[in-house]
Amino acid sequence: MMRGSLLVPLVMVIVIIVSALAVVRTNHENRALIAELESLRSERERLDIEWAQLQLEEATLAANNRVEAIARQQLGMTEPRNYEIVEAQP
């Protein structure tokens, strides 16, 4: 009878220890995931800023007056003088 009465508390102690280890592991994983989330948020913010800068740069480089100036200066292009507009027949 003594042996049976010690078995239940022993099993309970083992279950409690396993449960405590599971809680510790879960907390550790949770903290690691939160740190990764913050890192990813920082990366997203950096990429958003870079994207905005690239859009601004693209708009600047594609500005009509800039393209026209480069075409005239570097490529020697000019507007045609004698041209006529022809409508296409459908």
C-alpha cells in the first residue's frame, strides 16, 4: 500500500516539471518570435523609405524637361520643322 500511495505524487511531480519546462520553452519561443517581428518591422520601414526615395528619383529622372534637355544636348535631337499631321483611316 505504501508503494501505491507514493506513485501518484511522483507522477504529479513529473507532470508539473514537464509542464513547467513546456511553459519556459513557450515563453522563450514567444520572445524570439517577438524579436524577429520587430526586426522585420524595422526592415519593412527601411524598405518603405527606400521605395519612396526610388519613386522620387524615378520621377526626377523621367521629368519631361530633363529628358528633352538630354535629347538636345547629348543626342543632338531637335523638333522637326517641316512636318504634317496625318490622320490614320480606321
